[in-house]
Amino acid sequence: MKRRAFLCSPGAAALAAQSSKDFRNSTEPGAVPAWEAPLFNLPAHSKTPVIAARIELLKTGRTYFVRATSKDGAVGIACVKQIDNYLPMLTRLAMPFYIGKDVRQLESLVDQFYIANYKMAGQALWAPHAYVEQALFDL
């Protein structure tokens, strides 16, 4: 099918009508773009808040782990690699940021972490953040 024939077809009109239903034209309060919608819906999995009480860096031999503990005692662990290069970012930025926060809101907390550290970028910031995030997901 040639492009011109497709554009004249009823299928193209249906696609155009469907794509016009977007958040900017919505009368629904709080309408957000699809890319901002929650991906995991973590509050649906736990009705009670999961507050991060402690986030620790553990070492056994040459292997490092990040352990996150919630106030109710749940523990999550994530293995860490190349930690020597990222220790300051992990211990000074990523770990303290999540302590005392509700882990069920992890998706919006990632955005808040970025806003708080917007001048820093790249692997040096996001690798340590990923280690902590994996431990929190393990809760």
C-alpha cells in the first residue's frame, strides 16, 4: 500500500481520531501523559506505608551489598559492583535520600532524587542510586 492510499483510508482517520484523545484535551482532573503514569503501582501491593529505616553498605570478602531495612523489619538486599568509584555518591547522596521515606512512592521519589541532584549526572550518580533502588524494590 502506498502512503497516499493509506492516508486516504478509513484506518488512518481512525488512528488520527484516537491520537487526538490525549491529556491536553482531557477534562478529567489530574490527567497526565502516558509516560508519567505510574508503572508499578506499588501502593496497591501494600496498604500500609513501608518506611525505609536504615540503608547500609555491607562487605564480605571483595563483594559489597546494599541492605535496606524498613521500620517494620522487612529487609531488601542488592549486590553492588564497581563500588570503589562510587562510594561518596552512594554514602552521601543516594543512601541518605531514601531514609525515612515511604518506599511505595519509589517512582516519584526517583524524580525527587533527580530534582535534588540535577547538577550531577551520568553513571557516577545513577549507578549508586540504582543500587539503593534495587535494595528498596527487594523490600
